[in-house]
Amino acid sequence: MNQERMIAEGKLAVLRHDLHEAELSATAARDLTRERLNPWEPDIVDGCDTATSLLELKRLHELREKIISLRAQIEKLEEALGL
């Protein structure tokens, strides 16, 4: 039982680390998306890189899904460990 708890705690630590990395990546992707869609540009055709922004937005969506999944896994492990 003690060994199972240690394994679960190790998994929890890895999930928390992965969640932190995904949150940092999502913040960067969000900022890059906003930067490419320059709100101060008078004409979206002239100054906005919508193709790059779309790629970043897709990446942000994938990261969001990963974050949701990681949070759910962390919650399950915390419940199993009684945290």
C-alpha cells in the first residue's frame, strides 16, 4: 500500500509539473495571438498577421484541452490520496 501511495504521489508531481508547463505555454500562445491581431492597427488587412494568429489560436485550444485533462487527473489523484 505504501508503494502504491508513493507511485501515486510521483504521478501527481508529474501531472502538476505538466500542468504548470501547459499553463505557461498557454499564456505565451495567448499573448502571441493577441500580438498578431494588433487591436491598434486601423485596418486588419494591413497590420495583422492572421495566419500566424490562427496557428497560435489552434495551439492555445490544444493547450486548453490538455490543461482541462490534467486538472481532472490531478483531482482524481488527490481524492485517491486523501489530499
